[in-house]
Amino acid sequence: MKQRKKVLITGAAGFLGSHLCDRFIKEDFHVIAMDNLITGRLKNIEHLFPLENFEFYNHDVSKFIHIPGELDYIMHFASPASPIDYLKIPIQTLKVGSLGIHNCLGLAKAKNATLMIASTSEVYGDPEVHPQTEEYWGNVNPIGPRGVYDEAKRFQEAMTMAYHTFHDVDTRIVRIFNTYGPRMRLNDGRVLPAFIGQALRGEDLTVFGDGSQTRSFCYVDDLVEGIYRLLNKKDYHQPVNIGNPDEISIGDFAEEIIKLTGTTQKVIYKDLPVNDPKQRQPDITKAIDLLGWTPKVDRASGLKITYDYFKSLSKDELEKTDH
Ligand code: NAD
Ligand code: UDP
């Protein structure tokens, strides 16, 4: 019988982790999914449970990880990712970015596995360089409310690079920019589910600040393709930005959602959260040159798919608020 490659995916029941599970199953891997369900949901991966090449461990990766047998790849994606989540569970966020990556790197060293970490555009903080290249070191307030996430991710990069340099672990660092698509939680506080949820419930859309701050949104399938290519790129251990450079202000984004959903509600303005980055756009020259990767799904198409997903949710789920 053919021996399948084995991959451990941490954060597998989350938005991105679940899409990664689907991709690795499609590529005929044996997938070991791990999650403590702190922000994720089994619903995102339950369609994979009947498969013989899929297994799930309910485990906190900030605690020692034991995986029997061989392991070829580790994808460390466990971490609260939305500002509302990491403000609510700051210590767990710091722990999974520090203790969690230490455990994963120890496991990678013991198993001689290749390890990828999910880093983030947040390592650039409120950037003074625009668009952000991988060479930019960032502008982060370590003790501000977002510091628990940003610094955990920066530590995670430092730890990963140290294990590569000192223990010769085969590592990859992907810096992910704002990504969206089906399986985001409607109430996770991120701007896209927030706006679509408000439109579906007949509420006004809440723009924070004056709406002039910008983001660049990448559709999840494009992101997963970029990640898969980076994992397969040999001998490159520096960070690589993966994101869609199509930048838009949050005010204009709200207008796009109003048009898409046909809601008759209006935009209302609320205070801008502390240290909210003013602008964000990836420079993806490295991804293009190294991986031959560019995003393929434009915002209109990606938003339509995502809106259809949210519309298909039950009324109960729509009304539920986690926060
Ligand atoms: P998510 O909250 O949907 O998924 C994170 C998953 O990690 C959840 O299922 C959660 O239960 C799990 N988790 C958290 N702490 C854990 C722990 N200690 N042990 C085991 N499991 C744990 O978030 P997401 O959007 O899918 O983000 C996934 C990863 O990608 C995160 O590392 C995040 O920082 C990174 N990222 C995401 C984006 C984005 O736009 N979605 C952007 C940049 C980086
Ligand atoms: N935002 C907003 N209204 C909301 C939720 C978010 O105007 O209901 C803004 C938020 O202040 C930020 C942008 O949208 O400027 C993106 O926020 P998100 O939480 O999605 O991601 P991040 O700030 O981490 O990029």
C-alpha cells in the first residue's frame, strides 16, 4: 500500500486550518488535525471525519504534543486571529505563539519534519512603509492592546528562525494578510463578517473611525494555493507575504457590502480601536518571483461566494453573538 505523507495541522478547526485540511486531503496526505476549539468549530471539519486518512485530536498545543510514528510536515496555524478574540483571551494568545511554537518546533526537530508557521501582516504593526515588503521590520506597540497578538507572532518568527539556524529544522514563514471566505465566524468581529452579519440582520453597518483606514482582502483559496507553493519551495526560509494587493478603504468596503447585500441600512461611525493600523497592502514581489503565485479571485467574485455562504446559515446562527 502507498505510504501517505503525514501532516499535523494545528488550529485545524478554525477558518484557515479547515481549508488547509481540505487541501492536504485533496493532495492525498494523511492529515492529523489538532485544535482545542477555543475559537474554532468541529463543524468546519466534520465532513472529513469519515475519511481513513483524517484524524482529530482535541489538544491545547501550548502543552506538550505527542504524535506517535513518523511526521513529514507541521503547519502551526493555532492562534486566536481576530482582534475581538485576542483581546478577550490575551494570555492564551501569547502562550500559543510562544509555548505552542516551541512545542511544534521541538516536535519538528524530533521527527525531522518541515514546519510552517502562520505569521501575519500584524508583524508590521501600524506600518510606516507602504506597501509592506518582507524587509520592513514593523512598527508595533508591545504593550498596546494588539501587542499580545503582534508580539506573539514576532516571537514565533524569531523562534522559528532560531530553530532553523541552530537546529537545522526545515522551516517556512508565511506572512498572511487579511483573508476572507466561507467558514469565517459571523460574529468574530472581523470587518467582513461584521458588515455582512449586520446587513443580514437588518442593522446599520459599523465603520470604526472615519473609514479612511485601508486593508487588502485575499480570498481563502488564493491564500491556500500560495501556502501550498511556499511549503513545497525548497531552501527558502525567509518570510514571504501572501495576500491580495487590491487595497480598499473600510468606508468604501462598507459601500461595497451595502451594494452586494442590497440592504437599506446605512453606515454609522464608531470609535477607532487603539493602535488600529491606518493602511495595509502587501508587496507580493517575492511570492511572484519565488512561487509564481498571484491571487486569481477578485473581490467581487470572492465576496459573492462568501455572502452566499453566510446566507445559507440558519437563523439561530445568524442571531447568535459570541461577544
Ligand atoms: P481561527 O480563530 O478561525 O482559527 C484558529 C484556530 O486555532 C481555532 O480553531 C482555535 O480553536 C485554534 N487554537 C487557538 N489556540 C489553540 C491552542 N492553544 N491549541 C490548539 N488550538 C488552538 O483563525 P484563522 O483566521 O483561521 O487564523 C488561523 C491562523 O492564521 C492564525 O495563526 C492566525 O494568526 C493566522 N492569520 C490569519 C489571518 C486571517 O486573515 N484569517 C491573517 C493573518 C494570520
Ligand atoms: N472595522 C470596522 N467595523 C467593524 C469591524 C472592523 O470599521 O465592525 C475596521 C477595523 O477597525 C479595521 C478594519 O475594519 O480598521 C479591519 O478590521 P479587522 O478586525 O477585520 O482586521 P485587522 O484590523 O486585524 O486587519
